[in-house]
Amino acid sequence: MTTHSTPQSRCRFAIATSDITPPKDIYHRMWGAAKHERATGIHRPLRASAAIFAPLSGEQKQIVLALDHCVLGREELQTFLKRVSTASGVAASEMVVVFSHTHAAGLMSMERAELPGGDLIAPYLAQLAAVAAAIINEALGRLIPVTLTYGFGRCNLAAHRDFWDEKIQQVVVGYNPTGEADDTVLVIRATADDGKPIAVIVNYACHPTTLAWDNTLISPDFPGAMRETIESVTQAPCLFLQGASGELGPREGFVGDCSVADRNGRQLAHAALSAFESMPPAGTHFEYTGAVVSGATIGTWRHTPLSESEIDSNAHWQIRRYTIPLPIKSDTPTQNQVQADLKHWQDEEVRLTSQGLIEESQNARAMAERKRRMLHRLKQIPPGDNYPIETVLMRIGPAFWVVVQGEYYQTFQTSLRKRFPATPIVVSTIASDWGASYLPPAEIYGRGIYQESIAIVAAGGLERMIQEIGDEINLWQNLRTAQPR
């Protein structure tokens, strides 16, 4: 082998960002165990990013609108997209919303409007849509040809978080020292034709759950410090895309100390920067140039420009936006059942509080919160026996970008990357609304694991997503001239 090639794509690209930090006293309670309702301040600002991908010619485009929030419900997301579309003039079908999934940004649900700080949610969401439309239009005005270069690193921030608690005989959501965790960091550098980096995209799978019930500050969790660290080095905006992290979270998490979130962010940033610094100049490969006689005979290599045919191949563009229907669990409770459970736990909280049983009362309050969220999800399930999982599959040159609705166990990304080891596959989850909830592997159903207990789709849904998307990637690779559907 006399050349070593790093995967690269050619397209038009632009990114624009904006601060979207809510009012410091907005409704904030994300955790059942939290004792507060309103936020008490700001740790770091939240961010919205509009990243636009388009072929080198033509009108087609895909807008990825990334928000520093945990999730949005279906009604909130539909209202948001309608407002953004109206204000920007861009069709909602060309946009996909993805979330960093920080659990410290606040729960932006209109169902919480009557709670302390809930009156601020509606005006905040309206302002959020206005900001999103503005940065989309800003990015549209900046679209330029770029080279996307793909680099891989490793980071052990993410740890397995399904842990067997021997004392209570239950699997809990907590650090599992014996569990495997995907440590892949996929870094994408967007370089303008003048050689200047204009964006750094970091694709990593890890729940932003450093901060939990003891934290009362609005925070992006670890993505905030990660972005700041990377941007201080590269002088280019950094976009974080959450990978398949259903059972992955920070080794040190569920704390109230914001400095831990910052430390976790810097750890990921340094791993990403290592991959970034290893990348070759855009539009080149590494080529063996021959021997030089010295104290030893030295083999020399240098970066040389790609051929025209290679550059043309890197600009190949395909996109498909579609839904994949997955069967809904047959034992999914009815809204009436969950409403009754919610009332039971609410009554229990009142009773236990009146008896001075504070810890027991807090547990009842947490259980009521759990039922309230299940009721919210049930209200979002569409009629019928299947849940349509929103999916965007985009090919740019040799790389595939997979954007999917729901929270997937890590096998979603590891299986796709194992099936196509020579292909860069960017996996962005937590897209669209949260109605799909978790997609865990079939083998954990029936074991009482939290992620399965709140899942909407039946066992086998994750495996079907892996198979169908993998088959589509395989089809596109085999039919190089296939037209987008």
C-alpha cells in the first residue's frame, strides 16, 4: 500500500449558533427526586445550532437544528416547527430537530404550565422558535462548498449504566463497572476551500446526566464545557450530536456539582481534539514518496491532492426521509390505568407528608412524577398498532448520516459500524419528539429494567431498526447511481 486515505465528503455546508438560555427562574424539575420546581440560576448558557447540508449543486438541503434541551413533546415540537417554518420560509420537511439530551435544561412541557415557573414556558418556546428561524436564515446565507473530514478517537467518559443492586434485587440506572461501553468519538471537521475550519462536529454516545436532582441550575451539562474547550483551540463552532446512549452515561454522574459536568466535558473535548489534530489537510491523502538514504534508509510520506475522480466521488449525495413502523408493546398500559396510578401516588404523598414521613413522601412524589411522564407519552402514541419512527438517512460521499427518533442502546451504532467497517457512519439519536422513548435490545424485555419499563415499542424494535437501516445503506452502496427516494 502506497497511499493512506482518510474518509472525506464534499458538499455545501454552513452553521449558525445562538444562545437559547431560558429565564433563570423557569420551571426546571426534570428529576423525580428533585425537591425544587424553579431553576435558581444559570451554570452555562444553552445553545441552538442550525447546521445545513446540501449537495454541491441543486436546491435540495437538510437542516439539522440542534437544541440544548432534553426532549420536547409532540405538541410542543409540532408547534415549534410550524413557527420556525413560517418565520424562516423553510419547509418543515427539510428540518430535523435533534437534542443534546441534557437533563439540566428544564422540562419544557406545556403540561407543566400551572406549576411554579411554568408560566414562562410558553413565551420561552415562542422565542426559541424565533431564534431557530433566525439562525437557519443566517446559515442559509453562508452556504459554501466544504470538505468534511472524518476522524475517530476514543473516550472513556461514557460508562455502562445498568447495574444490579443486590440489596434490593433490582437493576438500577447506575454505573456498572463490568458493563461494556462504546468509547468511539467520531469527529467531523468542515473545512472551507481556503483551508479554514468552519465547524467541528462531535458525535459521541453518553447521556448528559452528570447533573441530577441536587442541581438547581440551568445547564447544558458536559456538552457545554466540551464545546468551549474545542472552540478555544479550533476557533470554529462546535456541534454536538448525541449517539446511541440508552444504557450509557458518565461514570461520575447524578450529582449536583457543576464542576463535575465541566470536567466531564473537558475529558470528551480533549479526546475529540486528539482526533481533530490527527486529520490530514482537506482534499489530500497520505502518499508514500520513496526512500531517502540517511543513517538508516528512511521511507518518506507526504500529503498529496486527491484526484478529480476521487473528489467527484466524495460529492455523491443521496437523502431519504421516511418512517419505520415498529409494533407497540401489547402490555402498554391505558391512559386510565396510569391516571389512576398517578392519583394514588399523589394521595400517598399528601398522606405521608401529613404523618411527617419525609423520605417516604419524597419517594411517593417521585413515583407520581414517573406516572405523569408515562401519561404524557401515552397521549402521544398515534392510533393503530405501530409507532412510526422518524428517520433521516443521508449519504455524502463515502459517509452515511443516520438521524433517528428515540433513545437507542449502543448496539444500534456499534452494529451498523461493525457491518460497514470502512464506512464512516454518523449516528444522531433523540431526534423529533420523545414519543418513541427507549429502544432497548429484545433480550432485556421482561427483566424490570427501567428503559424497557417505559419503552413504547415491542421487543425486537431495535433489531429491526438496525436491520432496515443497514439494508438501506447496503443498497445505496451497491447501487452507486441510485436516485434519492
